[in-house]
Amino acid sequence: MQEPAYLAQKFPEIGEHWSELQSLFVAKHVATGCTLLLEGDVATELFIVTNGALRLWHSSSGRDITLQFFFENQIVSSFESFYLDQPSGFSIESFEDTDVLMLSKRDFTRIQQRYPSIEPAITRFICERFITYRNIFFTQLQDSPVERYRQLVDDAPEILDRVPLRLVASYLGITPVSLSRIRTRLKSEKN
């Protein structure tokens, strides 16, 4: 098995020792709609998407709120749950047939202990994740739904190409009906 490009880029120390570490990363195929982590459970694995797509989401008063989408060569877990052994505030599920590499917390800890030089890269990665979440939160507070949709079109067109519109609406913090209206209005403005 070849080391995923994203993993090599973010954690060069793992790349340097991939031949020794690759057996710790377990390949798994999950069908569309498979839950990899249920909100309220403790995250005991992290996932690297090798093919397909996952989403990180939360349920609030029966409403589905998508926080982020993950595609090929991206890492996902409920990191605060993974690190602190506390119940996750999020679920992780596939919305396409997806192949992942799974790394258990036990094996993650073994890598940390065996290669302590990896710790700065892990800390940087976790900080980048939380900065991303903070930015998403600020966008939800500051920008109108139309502005959020336009930003999505500009910054992440892959989401619009691959993600069902009901999940895009959830990510933008609006209803599917509102998303449909925004899309219709913006198309008519172009014409």
C-alpha cells in the first residue's frame, strides 16, 4: 500500500517510516450512508479518505447541521473526542461509497511514542482544523445565505459537484427550499 499523498504532505515523519507503519493503517470500504462515528460515542479511530466522501455533522433539536465535507486524501475524526476520550459532539458518515484507511487511537499513540518528532506536525494539523471550524462558525454568523453560497461556488466547487443539495443546504445553514431559491435567483441574474 502506498502512503496517501495528503498524509505524506502533512506528516513527513510518517512518510519517512511508512514501510514500518503502513500495517497500522487498516483499509476499509464503506457504502453510501454508513456511519463511522455516532454522535455521543467516543472516537477511537481517525480516517483517511482514499476514495469517496465523508461528512462531519451534528444534530441540534432534530436539525441536521453539516460542519464539513471530506474528500480524497483528507483526514477526519472527531478530534476533541479522539484526543480527550470524551463523547463526540459529531457524527461521521459517508455520502458516497468510500474507501478509508483507519488508524486506531492505540496505534496513533504508538506512533507518537515511537516518533516523538511527529508531535509538532500533529499539533499544527489540529490547530488548522480548529481554525477551519472557527472560520465556518464566523461565516455562519456574519454572512448572508447568498454570500455563503457564493463563497462556496468560488472556494469549493467540488462540494457542489459531488454533494447532494440537501447536505449542501445543511452545510450552509439553510433549508433545501432556500437553497433552491438562491440558486434560481443567481442563475437568473447571470442571464
